[in-house]
Amino acid sequence: MRKSLLCLLIIAVYTASAVPVTSEYSEDRTYPRYIEFPDGEGKMHTVDLEAEPDMELLNEIERNPANNLYLLYTRRNPRNSQTLVINNANSIRNSNFNAAHPTVVVAHGWLSNQNTNINPTIRDAYLNKAETNVIILDWRRLALSDYATAARGVPAVGRGLGQFLAFLNSVTGQAFTSMHLVGFSLGAHLVGNAGRELGGRAARVTALDPAGPLWNYNSNRVNPRDGVYVEAIHTDGGYTIGGLGIGSNVANADFYPNGGISQPGCLTNLCNHNRAWELFAATVTYNHLVGRLCTSQTQLTWNTCRGAQLRMGNDDLRKTGSGMYRLDTGRRYPY
């Protein structure tokens, strides 16, 4: 009897971790002053959301967007990057950048860098599929600061990325409609600001579980005007359980895998949060995850969406769509 009860308890706990919390999403979500937020290696850090930002660093970031590293990978150099430098045309002309191939830029999140798992995972998904210019943005100069400082400096880094892409356009002639900007967590708001700097001309902006803390009412967060088509993938938006993602619509098309709060096989917010970029990379390879349009938050929560279908993620530069979508995934790659 005891063994049976234990088995039922384990099943119940596991099921609860994989089934969305039946709560509505809310713009009114408030965070406590101190929260736990992960770095790029999965270590949790205590964050003071009311901390005084480092104004000296912020002023430097504002003055000099060239602090960012732009690392190019192509099928000719799939593992060893080439550094592209803003306002240095030879750094681009002497690289393997090919304006005939699409360009995807990947921006990591807080306390991360070029070696964080998101970057090689998405890079390899693209290069294994087709000829692509993959540019990894390493913005560690700001990302390694405290969260309050990093969040406040994200718009300046985003503008710097936009200026770099404008320079790339002027040197190579590549159209902005051949560019796809992808960012995770704080990086999602960063690429939104880069797209804004370009006047919304980039073909696509993809926001992977955009960060929630300090962003709910922030006018600099990613928005539908940041690109020709802006898409968000929400995987950890539960405001009642300390979700790390923003958990509300921010794009033309907002996807909520498994309801957008808790992901199958995940027992922590960190796992839920990271699942956004894992799912995206899988869709670049397989283009297999299809959402259903939802007409209300209730439909989204209770998995009763029956509207039009739209594929989540992928590398289609001509993709269009709008609305809020629900889909269910598996526990393991490719989900």
C-alpha cells in the first residue's frame, strides 16, 4: 500500500511539473525585490531588482557600442570565428561573409558570453542546414555586470548592434530583409532594440523567452514594430511561480509551448527558460512544431485553441503571422 501511494505521489509531482499552471497571464505581475536568476551556465544568482545601476559602465556602453564582439561563422569556418569590427570595412571584406547568403545574429542573455550553450547550438543548426552567415554577438562587457545594470544598458547595446548591421549593409550591400535577429532572455530585448535602430527593416526578430524582471512596463522591451515580422517564444512566464520570462504578448506572433509556463521534463524555472532556445534550434532543423491560434487567455491556459495553424520558429525569412498560439511538445529533443 505504501509503495502504491509513493508511486502516485511521484506521478503527481512529475505531472504538475509538465502541465501548465491554470492561471491567467498578467501585465500586472510584480516581482519581489530579490529574485533568483540564472547565468549562462545554469548557476542561480540572487538579484536585487532595486539595486543602483553602475552609471559609469552604462555611460561607457552608451558612448562606445564597439565594445561588443561580432563573431562570424560560415560553412567555411564553422568552428573558428572571424571577428567583424564596426567601421572597419576590411574586417568584413577579408572575412568569409557572403552577402548572397542570409545572415542570422544570435544574442545571449545575462552573465553569458560567446561560449554559452545557446550560441553553438543555434549556430550549428543553421550551418548544418544551409549556407548562412551566423554572427554571434558577445556583449559580455555589459552582460557580466549586475542584473539591474545589464537590463538598463540593453537598449544601448541593441542600438550598437543595429548600427553594426547598418554598417554591414553599407559595406556588402546585403539587404536588411536578409537578416534575422535572434535573442534570448535579456538578449531578446536587445535584438528588439537593434531592429528598432534599423527602423523595423530586418526581416525577422525572434525573442526567445524575453526576460520578465524589470521589463513588464519597460518601453524599451521587444515589440511588434522591431522587424518586418517579430515572433516570441514563451516558455517560463508563470507569474505565480517566479517565472523568468515576461509571460505576455510582445510580438506579432507569440507562441506559448505547453501553455508557456512549465515545460515537459522540466522541474525548474531555469529548465523552462532555456527550453525556448532549445525549441527554436530544433525548429531550424526540422520545422515541425505547429501552433494553433488562440482567441483568449482561457483557451491558451486550458489548451482549447482551435484557430489557424502557424509553424513556430524556423529559418524562413519571408514568414508572416499574427496572434497568440498554443502548441504541445515532447520532453526530449527534437521535442
